[in-house]
Amino acid sequence: MHLAFWNQRCPVRRKEFCQRAETTRAACHSLARTLGLLRLLAKNQSWALRVQPVAERNQIPSAFLRYRPIVDDWEAFVEALRRPLPVCVWTNTLRTTPAQVKAALEAEGLQPEPLAWRRDAFRLPPDSQPGNRLAYVLGHYHVQEEVSLLPVPLLDPQPGERILDLCAAPGGKTAQIAVQMQNRGTIVANDRNPLRLRQLSGTIERLGLLNVTTTLHDGADFPLNSGPFDRVLVDVPCSCEGNFRKDQKVADAFAGAPELCGQQTALLHRAVMLCRPGGRIVYATCTFAPEENELVVDTVLRRWGTALRLLPARIEGFRGSPGLTEWNGRRLHPSLERTLRVWPHLNDTGGFFVAVLERQA
Ligand SMILES: C[S@@+](CC[C@H](N)C(=O)[O-])C[C@H]1O[C@@H](n2cnc3c(N)ncnc32)[C@H](O)[C@@H]1O
């Protein structure tokens, strides 16, 4: 193209033209490099604006400083937040055994450590990428954060029951429920995000789960005539502060925003309405924010009075803190100490909150 241009239109000699073209190319490269550097700088700067000022002061985002009075060991908490998060996988016992999953991972050069509190699940180093292995594709295990394994044993679904997973996508907990139910009974896995529901369908298929049906609906307005259910899981959308070890951007989110808390309260309230008397409801978030945790449960407890009570949310072999019964001078329902708060340093995990409720017969 340069040559054609030189032949037809340019008055300068060929050598001179090539020299000019070379100079232009060099200038373009230099400009591209500068633009690349500027882009990198801008990226780093926005990161710096977001994290560095606080990192210099306290090594953690300023948004977390308000938790200082409620964390048992602040130094350990800060130190845990600085470490990358280990990866966790759990065995699909419908297809294989924990021993075979362990062997498959070891054959890949990994060193799976069984969890102290759950022997069919394994901890792996942060960069192991277990989702890229053949045994994963074959549906022998699922990759999920360790704290995300807490709600299902607390929900305790039984084979043959009707279960509602109100905010189910991308489906890790739905899958755990189905495996625990031995593919028997019915699970309605609902979410209001169609793209995430598609991911859930992929997970169900890969793991060979047969007792799950999906619905696309606003959970806060889920049809009451679809119930009652024996158990309802409400794993609500939240500010995700507990995911900080995986994604530092979560500290930008406005934890405890009234609109978000209103949505969480509406979802939990609907879950209680959809549960049969004598049935169980598990409410979960992956945030530290009391406004999205204890305060939501407190509101719903007070609304339902004696028709609803909290059961102890404790898991043997897993360390947790009791829920708060007071926050910012506001006294909460005393039974909230039965809820479970998980701080990252307690078990080297992400952060989490679980409440187990029983609808009274
Ligand atoms: C924390 S995630 C759920 C994770 C899921 N339980 C799992 O274990 O894979 C919260 C989910 O709630 C969904 N969601 C948000 N608002 C909702 C609503 N009003 N009704 C139903 N689902 C909602 C989001 O699309 C998101 O998939």
C-alpha cells in the first residue's frame, strides 16, 4: 500500500518516502506505548484511589474499620484479609467417592486437604484451578468456596422433601441440596437473573442432578400457591464484603444500603410465608454488614412474633462467632446470638453469615 501510494501520488523519491514511513511507524509505536502506559497508570490509579490510602493506614479498606469493636482478634482479621483465598471442591457422591476425587486431584499434581468439618470436601491452594480438570468436566466434584458449604447442612434437606431455593443461581447450593437428597424429592431453584439461571442449568446437567426444576421470578413476590415447602434457602444478594480476599473491589460496595436491606427483608419474609409450619428457613449472606445480617433477621423475627424462632446455627469442627444482639446502640432480639458469623481469620475462609429459622407449627 505504501509503495502504491509512493508510485502514484507522492513527489518524493522512494528512499525518502521509506524513511518518512519508518519515522511515522516509530511515532505510532511510541504513541501506542504511551497510551498503553497511560491506561495502565489510570488503572493503577483507580485501584490506588480505592485501596491504597486505607491500605497504608490499616492494611484494609476504611469501610471495614467499623467492624473493629465486633472482631475478636483484629490483627488476625487484617492479616487473613491480605492472604489469597484457598480454593475448595466438594465430591458429587452421586457419581463418585471422596477417595476417588482425592486421587484424581493428586494425579494432577495437587495436594487436596480434606476439610476438618467435612471429609468429602477438599481445600486446595489458591491457584490450583480445579475447574480446568477432567474430573470436574465429568461432574465428579464441584468448585465452591468453603463458607458456601455452610448453609446446606444447616438447612438439612431430606430425600423426598419439597425444597425452595429462592435466590439460587449460579446453583452451587442447589447442587449440594440435590446431592444431599440423593436426587429424590423436588427442588425449585429460582432466580430473577436469566443469565445466571442458565449457568445453574449447566451445573445441574454436569453433575447429573434429576430433582431440580428452575423458575425465573422475583423471589420477593414468589407465587404463594406454589408452596408450602418443607425448607426454604434464602441466599440473598448482598454487598459481598466477605469476598474481599477474592475481589478487593467489593470494598467499594455500599454495605448496608437501605434499598438492599429492604430487598433482603422482603425475600426473607416471603421465604417464611412459603415455608410450611414446622419447616425450616435458612438465611445467608457473604457480608460482614450487620444491617444485611442480624438487622434483617431481627425485623422479620419481630414481624412474625411467636410464629418464628431461631435455631442454633452451629457446625461441629467449624469455628464461628455468635450473631450480634446489639449494633450501633440498637438492641436486637436476644436470640440473634444463635446466628453464625464467620470472620475470615477463624477458619482461613471468606466472610459469611447464616441464620436458621423454624416456622412454628
Ligand atoms: C448470593 S447469589 C446466590 C448464590 C447461589 N445461592 C449459589 O449458591 O450459587 C444471589 C442471587 O440472588 C439473585 N437475586 C437478586 N435479587 C433477587 C430477587 N428479587 N429474586 C430472586 N433472585 C434474586 C441474584 O441474581 C443472584 O443470583
